[in-house]
Amino acid sequence: MISFERVTKRFPGGTVAVDDLTLDVPEGEVVVLVGPSGCGKTTTMRMVNRMTEPTSGTITVDGRDVMAQDPATLRRRVGYVIQQVGLFPHRTIAQNVATVPQLLGWDDRRTTARVRELMELVGLPEGVADRYPHQLSGGQRQRVGVARALAADPPVMLMDEPFGAVDPIVRGRLQEEFLRLQREVRKTIIFVTHDIDEAILMGDRIAIFSQGGVLEQYAAPRELLADPANDFVIEFLGSERGLKRLALIKVSEVHAEPGPVVNPNAGRTVARDVALAFGTDYVVVVDDGRLRGWVSLHEIDDGQTVADAPLRRFALQVSAEDSLRAALNAMITSRTGVTVRVSSGDRYQGILTQDVIAKEIM
Amino acid sequence: MTPLLAQELVDWSWVASHLDDVQSRTAEHLVLTVVPLVVGFAIAFPLALAARRWEPLYGPMLAFSGVLFTIPSLALFALMIPVTGLSRLTALIPLTMYTLLLLVRNTVEGLRGVPTDVREAALAMGYSRRRLLREVELPLALPVIVAGLRITAVTTIGLVTVTALIGQGGFGQFFLDGFIRRFSTPIMVGLVLSVALAVVFDLGLLAVQWAMTPWQRGR
């Protein structure tokens, strides 16, 4: 959808901001450009809608060379969101959102309908439509910025640290909503940030840049974390690379073992045989498919059943959609050292062991 | 000869019998204020735009209009007489020149004050330069531009009182009358009218600004 071919940007004075960049952004994906300041990530983004022009090389959007198009026309088809938002202080929220439809000459009825639809889409209360930007909170202004960029339904969006100016709690919520929104609208997005965690969270693919606009690696987040190309990437990913990777893998993607399962009526001998087979000193009690808890072998007396022994609960359980990071957390907080996987209604699906986690990190 | 202030400050019967004079002096004063303001702004505005476009022009432009501003008005009127005689132009041309410094400076500063991110966002959404100026930069610069117009208007109203010396009327005529005849009433009338006119212009322009900048209310 967006493609850079041997693109270089050299500023007057000789500073190279982007160095011989070749990169393809597939349709409907979020590509995050990340790197330290001065790595050319913002310059790279700005060349897509000609806010900055390349010194050499070719950039195409949907197969058409951007340098062959009228800048204003090109820009009306490319959504743009920046950290400072840049709302028009002299226009109401509704008028701000209507900016591009107005430039494109939409009639009033269509514009009004679109504005209402967008405000709802980004979660703005209807009451703010006639307010001015300075009357809104920072988080609300960011939402207006996103709504304004989406107004004419552009196929391509450029976002430069769009959530950089709000506090961490609001940022987390905006990120989550953004991902939900993107699942709905499926735009082709170039997203710039200096925050690797945000990159991992938001990106279908991540391009890591170093000083002087050199592309160090371009890969999906999981691949990046599993197989960093060089020392620069390793250092940039930070010390918790393994944990970050686990956060991206879902429980449903790894094998759950059946585990030392008994039903409540099992006697002491049966329980011991089952535990032995799995190498544990406890059994998992499952009654008619439903998880009840676990029982320590030492607490089952001779001649008694599992049901007579004190039943302990698993404080944390995981289900298919949880991450392996959540599974690891459950594991290290349980005396059994494993995590149980359940589906809705506490239906037992097996256990996850540290071996499974270790295999993923290696 | 009676000293100037020995009599009563205002002789109301004189005022009553000179209402026609008051009217025509006011009309003259208005013309001598409004024409330089309008023509001055018409010259200053494109100059300010040029200074925005080509930054190096701004320094020399300010220096030149600053020098014009420092020339004493009476001297400038006197210098004009050989060129334009004792016509109204002799008053209008210097008065217009005096407006340039304040109008150019405030227009440029107003446009400069438009936040970079707002300008950037407008361009990135596909505004042409002309439309950016008309729909974004000018509305946002308006308070600073109007501030320039207000101070220019008040300054000009004061300056116009001097033009009576070259026979162009205005409230200055009352001052001349009063000085020559050692009679305080016309002086007081001219003073009050002059101040009143300045206040009317100042508040009028402020009202125009209020009406044109709804987003600034209740801030």
C-alpha cells in the first residue's frame, strides 16, 4: 500500500535523516517506526504526504508516486495525527472534525452525519460538539484529533506519537481503543513512537531505526523479540525481552498437558498413582469436567477419598485468550508451580508447566 | 489681556451657538482619521504578508517605518507643502505613513503567533497556503491585528489635531481658536471631543474583535 524505494533524505547542511530506505507497508496493517530521537522516523513518515520531500528515491501510495501528485489533493486522502494534536482553536469540535470533508466540498447534511458518526466512533460525548478545543481535556482532544484524521475515510493514516502528550492511564485507554477502532476500520497506518512497549503493543510490524536514519530491522513484534538482528536492536528492546515476548503469545497457542487429574471419589491409591505418573505431589480435582481445586497427597489419609482431604483453590487461572505472561505470573504465585487453563464456566482444559514457558523463551 | 483661565472654563452659550462648527470639525476629524487607517492598513497588510513569506524583508521594513514614525509631524507636514500645497493630501499622506509601523508590526506578530502545530496540521490536511491564511492564520491573528488598529486609531486621532495648522480643520481648529483668542471654551470642547472620539474608536474596534472571535469568550 505504501512503499519506500531507496529513499534518502538529506537536509540542507548535509545531515542525513533517512538513509537509503526500502520498506513496504502492507494494506490494512499498522507499521510502527521506532527508534531514538534523531533516527529519522518522523521524517520518514512526513515524506508520505510530502510534508517533507525526499532527496532521492521513490515513495508510492497505492501504486502512485507521491511526488507526481498535487500535495493538497494527496494530503486530503492521508489522515494525519500529531502529538500536539493541532486542533483549530477558533473552531468548534464539530467544525474541527469536519475539516477535510469541508475542504473536499461535501454538502452540509453528509458532513453533519459523518461528524456525528465519528464522534461516536472515537468515544466523544455529543455534548462537546459545540465546544471549543480549549474546553476539552487532553485525552478528549486526542480523540478529536483522531476523528478529524478519519473524517473523509482516508485509506492511509500517519500518526506521530499520537498518545505522547497524555498521562499514562489515559494513554493506556486510548491505545486499547485505538486497537479496537483499527480492527473495525482496517486502515493502512504508519505510527511513529520512541516507546518500544507502545510499538510492540500497537504494531503488526515494527521498523527499528538507529541514528542517521538507518533501518536496523523490520519484522513482526514476535519475530523481532525472538530473533533480534543485531546488538542495537537487542539493546533497544531492553532487558525484559523474554517477558515482552511472552506477553504476545496466547495460552491457546501452546500445548496444555492433561495433568494429574482425579475425580473427588478417587481413593488414596489412585491419587498417588496419578500423581506419580506426572511427577507431582498433588492431584487436580475435576468433577464432571469442572475444576474444583487441588489436593496435596500428604493430606489424603488411608482409606479415605480425595473429597475428604482439604481442597485448595488455584488463586489464578488462565484461559485461551490470556497471554503466556499472565500464565507465568499465575505459575509463580501458586504453590503447585503450574497454571491451570480453564474455559468459561471453570471447565478444566489442562495445565501449563514451566517447561512450556521455557520452550517459548529459548 | 485676560489670562487664559481667569474666565469660566466652559462658556455654554458659545457651545450652543457653535454646534454647526462642532459638526463640521467632527466630520473633518473623522475623515482625517479613517482614511489614513484604511489606506495604512491596505498598505501594511500586503507588506506584512511579504515579510512573513520572505523573513529577511522584515528587519529593513520595520527599520524604515520606524524612521518614518520618528519624524516630527509638523516638520513632515511642512515638507509636504511644496509637493501637495495646502490640500487635504498634505495631511493624509504623513498621517498614513505614521500608521505603517504599528500596523505592519502587529500584523506580522499576529501571524507569527499562530501555533506551529496548528499551521502544520492545517497543511497536512490539505489546506492551500491561501486558504490557510484566510481560514486559519488570519482569524487566529485577529486579536493582535485589532490591538494594532486600536492603538493606531488612538494615536492618529491625537495627531490629527496638528493638521489644523495646515488648514485642514479637525478638532485642532478649536485649539487654535482658543489659543489665539485666549478663550478656554473651544479648547475644552476640542479636548473632550478628541478624547471621546478616541474612546469610541477604541471600544468600537474592541466590539468588532469580540464579535469576530467567539472562541475567545469566557476564557
